[in-house]
Amino acid sequence: MMADLGAILWKELKEIPQQSSGRRGGPFALLIVLAVFGIFIPLQWGADFLDSGQMAFVVLLPVILIAAVIADAFAGERERHTLETLLASPLSDRSILLGKVAAAVAWGWGASLLCLGLSVATVNFKYGHGKLLIFSAQTGAIVIGMSFLLSVLMASAGVLVSLRASTVRQAQQILSIGFMVIVFGIFFIVRSLPRAWQEWMSQKGASTGASTLIILGLAVFLVIDIAILASAMMRFRRSRLIIE
Amino acid sequence: MTGNGTNHLSIRTEGLTRDFGKVRALDGVTLEVPAGSIFGFLGPNGAGKTTTIRLLLGLLDPTSGSAQVLGFDTRTQGAEIRRKTGALLEHSGLYERLTAAQNLEFYARVWRMARADREARVKELLGHLGLWERRGEAVSAWSRGMKQKLAIARTMLHKPPLIFLDEPTAGLDPVAAAALREELAVLASREGVTVFLTTHNLAEAEKLCGRVGVIRQGKLVAVGSPDELRRREGGQKVEIIGRGFSEQLLAKLRQRAEVEQAQTMNGRLSLNLRDGMEIAPVISLVVSEGGEVEEVRRGKASLEDVFLTLMQEEKQ
């Protein structure tokens, strides 16, 4: 299982950087993202950067990076006629699916961690003056934990959509629309709740400790991740994919 | 190494049937492919060739009947079959963004080849096919013939005892197709591999295959060596070059006991004579009916003649 997963991971990580901008353009685009979010913004913000709201970009960066490549996972293989050959290999269904999810997560979350490391180095280089500047444990838990769980969420949802879509473009459209519906849907649902409920929720939030809220948030995302990944695994059937 | 089957057979099917909704794509195919042979599976488009390969690889389950590949049951041991076989399906299945070497490296990893083995094997196969110098190029820049060669190398990477090739020369120009056929024959013989080859190119089947099966609308209608099938067609083929071959003459020829089939093509009179029949009375008839005979060519039926006859039987 691990060897099979490793083979898929190897292939995907060779292909993913070339997906949007060709052989050299992909890594170059990533370097620009790292330079902007890992060097330029921390330099502009100053010593407080590591515990500021700006760290939210580290959480959202993998979502953006994964969204750009995950539609290709199965729809792209189908479009370029490589899927049937892949399915005719001895790789198990699980290793093909998990390998693609793992590769997308490695790409997005890996970039996010690189960006985080780079921003810490930048802030210390410019503002440290011999003292180590680092984010708080809470910020670290949110940034590292949540960016991982969001990466898995985006990769699993993307793979699920890509399994069903007949073209990459169709998969991208479904993902974009789905993403907007979920984000704006949550916003409008919360706004449309009765005033008393909204006040109760904000009071409850304020009275609960920050650590508890973080753990609760991470747990909710973990459950969602597992549910989406499980439904993608149920959807993955060799014989169905071959006929489609 | 094989599963629990007989070692001298690579493939054995019994009443293999597959339906897609109300359409019967494969209808009771019973077939045996001996180990070490090149078996040609002939049929027109939509006859069921690709479905057969998918069933044999365990990618689809049969609606009824059974199949063993290398002794493994296709219903329950698909993964073992795929581990011990190689397949070039309808499309080359190459990753165009990757280089030739990376394409082979990926599948070598899939087949869990040790690092030293896979490096040596990639070099050996690419070298043999004349592609070693271009191993670092992205496959997208390659011609279709080169891609097909690389795809064939991929099928043999892990030295499987059996490979499936689904119309490997389709879409190639005649020169590239002939070169690929030659490479394939040499590789297959050198590697001692059993080849299950689907094609609708009859010349290809005749050159490459020790045995062929003909499939028509999902049914296997003939199996044997090309010679056996030609004998089955029987008689001899006669081509008369000249002028004045009227419809009236054709009608009279078709009434003769010697003549099995008579038709004109591009001004030439083409006849199939029954076994042991003399040509002289037929030529006399042609001349007496006003035909001018310049040349008479005699020969055996080709595999193409057999194939066309089998396809015409269906229409009749």
C-alpha cells in the first residue's frame, strides 16, 4: 500500500507544478507566491506579523493552490486518455485515490509550511535583533492544524468532483460554484438567524476559552474531512470509471 | 509463474459474455491462447475486442461465463492479473508532461521494481527501441509512432509473461506501422512473452500472429492459425486481368459448379474456385462470353479474404 501510494505521489508531484504554467512556469509561480507572502508582506507588517490576523493567508494559501490543481486529478487523466492505463495497473483503488489526495495536500500544505517558515525567518532577520520571534502556541495550532485540515478538505472535495466530471473545465466550474455556495451560504444562514440566537452564539463564543474553540474547530473540520474522503472512496469504482 | 491453472495456456475463456444494458457486447466467447504465442484478435470496430481485453484484465466483470488469465480468475483475482501482465490499451496512456524516462520510471515504481533493476531495464528497453538519446524529452513533443514504441516498452517493463495490445498500430502511417510491427516481433521473441493483440489490420495479423480469432458482433466466429483459416476458406483465388467482363458473364460464372464466388473489381475479374476444380473450363467460358483475357493470376486466399467472407456471412 505505501509503495503504491509512493508511486502515485511521485508521479503527481512531477506533474502538478506543470499543470497551470508549463514545465518551468509552475515552480516559478510558486516562488513568486513564497516571495510575496513569505518575505514582502512580513517585511511590510513588522515584528507583530507572526501573531497578527495576516497569518490567515497561511491557512488560505493551500486552499488556493490545491483548488488550482485538484480538478485535474481524475478529469485530467480522463481527458488525456491516461486513466484507463492507470486503472489497468496493479495499483489498488485506495492507493490511486489516496495518492492523488496526498499529492495535492503535499503541494498545498507544503507550500503553506514553506511560507510560514520563510515568514518566521524574514521577521527574525529584520526585527529579531538577536532574539527569537515566534508565533504563539494558539496561532501555531490554528495556522498549522487548520491549514492541514483545509488542505485535506479541498483535496478530498476536489477529487470527489474530479471523479464525476468529464472534463477538467467542468470540474473547475463545479468546484468554484460549490465553494462560493458554501462560503456565502454559511454567511447568509448566520445573518438570517434570529437576533437572540446570534447574541447567544457570540456570548457562548466569548465565554468559551480560545483553546476550546480551536480544538472544537479543528474537530469539526476533521469530521468533515473524513466524511468527504470516505464518500470519494465509495465513489471510486474501477469498473464504473472504465465504462465512463 | 501462474495461478492455479494449466501452465501451457495463458488465457482460457468459457462462454464469456458481457452486456451493457440491453446491448450484448460479448456473446459466449470460448477461447484458449497458448503460452508463448502471438494471438491476433480480429474484428471490425465495435465487435467486442476492447471489451474482451477489459474483461481479461479484470477491469470489468462478465455478465456470465468465466475467464482465467495466467491461471487467475478474472472475477476475483484482477489485481494479480494486472500485476503479471502489461497492457497497451486504445490510447498510449503516456503522461505527456513527463519525459520518456519519467513515464517508464513511474510504471516501474508501480510494478515495485528495485531501483537498480528499473534503471537498467529502462536503459535496456529505450536503447533497444532507439529512444535512449531522447529519454529526457517531454513525450508531448514526440510523434505518434515514437509514443507507441514507448508505450510498448512500458508494457514489457516488468518482464510480464503476457501483454495485451489493443490496436497498437492504429493511426500510424504505413512506414511507422511497419517499423513498430518489426520492433514488436523482435521484442516479443526476445522476451518470450505471450501477446494478445487486437487489430483490424489483417496484414498485421498475418505477419505477426501464430494464431488468430475472428470476432463479429461479440461472437467468436473462427479461431486457428492464418493457414488453417485460409484452408477453411478453401479453394483457390483466381484473378483475370482483361476487358469485357459483363454482368451477364458474372451471372453465368456464378452458376458454374467450379465457381464459389465471382466479382469484378477495378476492371479485374476475381474468382474463388472450389477445392480441386480446374481453371481451364472457366477461362473458356469467359472467352466464349466475349471477355478478353490478358493475364491469369492464381493464388491462395489471403487472411483478408477469409475475414471478408466471415463478415459477409453475417450480412447474408
